[in-house]
Amino acid sequence: MADYPLHDMGVTDFPTINGGSAPQQIGDGAMTAPADFTTTNGGTSPLQIGDGAFMGTADFTTTNGGVTPGYAVQGTLVPGSFGQSLFRSRSPRSGRVLELTINQAAVITVFMQDTETGQGLPGLASVLTTQLKKSNTAFSIITPTLITDRLFGWYDLSIAGTNFDTLGEGAMHITAPGAIPNDEIEFKVIAIDKYDAVHMGLSSLPNANAAAIGGLPVITAIGQGPGGQIKANSFNDKYVYDTQGRMTSMRNRVFADKTTADTASDSDADGAHGEVERFRVTVTYNTDGTIKTYEYAKEL
């Protein structure tokens, strides 16, 4: 093996393949020059590693349409859509489906986020654009009757019942300048009103409490059998009809047993034969012949 004298290698001992100046020799304390680095994204040459400087923003490309990100080591959030995707969704979805009653107005709460920070964005009440789609229809712009800014990015949208006149599923799309589009509102229009404690909005049931004027009649266990049927110890009489042959009132009497009920007659006064319960039915009608009120009132 041949002996070679010890010496520092010179700059000419390193070939260059990137078009830059020859790199400095290893071990002489100097850093490689900026020109020894190539860039493939159209930016300026990055500064050499180890000189305490950061590479320039032009040395980064963006593929999502956002602004060029800043340095990733300066202790600040990376601006633009590149940085936002690290902290939040571009299109927030709550996963909840609202149940709305057909043809009934509703107040819907939405949250609007800043496109740069992802934080709630207040002050948009006058510039919100609301689009709504009904079941099996396309989106169209609607105008809420009222938009109330509830602060911190929350808004209450008062929507007229005409926008919920179609049974089935629908959705909303809400936008504003500087805010992420909100697509979290999905709803289902149903034919009942779950907030109606009396009759759930069902037209076939009277809109009054049971046993109240206009409500469903209530018959106690004395006058009912085990399956809810009227017992044989009940007796109806005192029927009254109007000139059109419609019943306007009647009397319902309940006795302790069937034997006593069999002795009752239409001519009996109230309380005769030891009644244990007595009810009076009164009916009124609209001009078109439909029932206006139906009262089943307990007298005894």
C-alpha cells in the first residue's frame, strides 16, 4: 500500500454536479455555500445549514391554494389553508339531524369559523348567506326572518315555516366572507310536533287536555271493563237533537252493578237509583256541519 502525505483536501478534490461552486473542504471550519444547493420549486437558493438563518418562504410550494406558509420554527401558527388543516376541518359537520315539524317555523343555531384561525367569527349577521334544500330538491337561497349574533361565532337563524313544507330530509349551506362554509345542518321534516304535549300536532286528536272542554272523554274504572270497554252498568239517556237531527247533548249514568242499571230509565232525575257517577255530553257544530266542540263533563 502506497504512502500518501497528510494534508487537507482542497476544493478541487470535490466534484460538483449541481452547477454550484465547489464545496469547501471538510474540516476547514467553513460552511458550504448557498449556491451548492439546488431548488426545484422556483424559489431562491436556501441559506446554508448551520449559519443560524432560516430558509426563505419562497423555498416552499403550496398545493392547496393557500398562501405560502411561513417558517415552521418561529413559534407562530403557519398561516393560510396549509396551517388550518392541522387544527380543524374545512367543512365542520356535527353529525346531528334536526327534527322539524312540517310548516312550522324554527330557530336554528349555527357556528361560523374564521378561515385563518378556525376560531368562532362574530359580526357576520348582516352578511350571512343561507341556502336550503328540501327533500329531493336542489339548494336555493332563502332569507331568514331574523339572524341574531349570539357572540363567539354563534348565530340564531329564524327560518319561516314555508321552508319546511315538504316531508323528508333536507340540509343547509351557510357562507360569509372570511368564514369557513358551514355544512353541519341536516334536518328531517316530520308530520308530528314532539313539542306539543297535548296531541303532538295530530289533526285527528282534539287540541285540549283529556276530560277538558273539547278534549277526549275520560271514563273511570267503575264504568269500564278490564279491556277498556263500557260496562253493562252504564246507562245513556236524555238525548237532545237539533232541527237537523244532530245530537247536542246526552246524559251518561254509571251504577254500582248491572242489576241497578237495568232499573234506570230516561225519565229518572239526576241521582236516582243510586248513581255512583254521572257525566253530561254537550256538542256544538260549525256552520258546515262539522263538530265545533265536544264536552264530556263529570257531574257526579
